[in-house]
Amino acid sequence: MSALLLRRDGTLDRLEATSTVLGLFREWECSVGECRLEADDLLALYTDGVTEAFDDNGEEFGEQRLVDALRRHRGRPSE
């Protein structure tokens, strides 16, 4: 799983994975990372199924499109 942290000022932090796939193993070793979330920061957790999805033209969605979508829709309430 990957994570993107879109700060309220528009900067983007890519949070790197610290272990293997989540939930697959009963026990596993991993490192722990911390970061501070401020008001209006947006944390997006996603799997490669999002960024590696293809459209009807065979074009991969990619991380940049995900970032663009997060920036474009960050102020909208969830439905």
C-alpha cells in the first residue's frame, strides 16, 4: 500500500511503505514512521490497483493522475 499526503499549502509528501502487503500475514516485521497531520491536510492510502488501472485506450492511470484528482477534488465533501 502506498500513501500520499497532500498538505493544505499544496505540497505533496510521498509516504513510503514500511512492510509487505497489509493483512496477508498473521505476524510480520516492519519499521514504523511518523508524520504530523495538520488541519486540512489530505491523506490518501491506495494500492497499485488504482495507479495501474487502464482506460479503454490502454493508457495507465498512473500516480500523477491520482495526485491531480486529489488536488482537484480535495474540497468536495465525501458522498
